[in-house]
Amino acid sequence: MKTRMSFRIILLVAAVVAAVPIGWAVQVQAQGAPQGSPQMAGGAQQVQGKITALDSSKGMLTLEDGTQLTIPPGAQLPPDVKEGSIIKASFEERSGQKVLTGLELQKP
């Protein structure tokens, strides 16, 4: 019984330790991904398009094709990203939402 409980605690600690760097990486990528270097991690997908709506207070970015990307809490987009900007974005599906993991501003 004691061994089983210890094993569960070890699994829990390992899961937390593994998840923390992923959360940090998402914030760093969304805040300042250098142009020309798409951020593709395991399971990430990419989309490209024109921003038609940007609501930083709700953490939502909408592209012309209707794709909605959730901006992770604490992440800040580069100041030159605005409605009308053409972007290439990478994202991961989490709980039914497309969560932004990287962003590259495209030249029109």
C-alpha cells in the first residue's frame, strides 16, 4: 500500500515538472518569436492569414477564415501585430481551443 502511494506521488511530481517548462515555452514563443523561425513543437499546427479581430482583453485573435486563436494568459503579442496584419501562427489544440504557441508577422 505504501509503495503504491509513493509511486503515485512520484508520477504526480514528474507530471508537474514536465508541464512547467511547456507553459514557459508557450509564453516565450508568443511574446517574442523571432521572425523567420516558425515554432513547431510536437503536436503543433500552423495557420496563415489576415487578422480581422484582435481582443487582447479576452485573449482572442480571429483570422479572416474564421479561425480563432486563444492568446495564452501572460503572453504579449509584438506591438506591430494588429487588425489587418498578415501572420503565420502555430498553435496547439487544448480543451477544444486553438492556443497560440508562436507567431510570425508576414509582409503583405
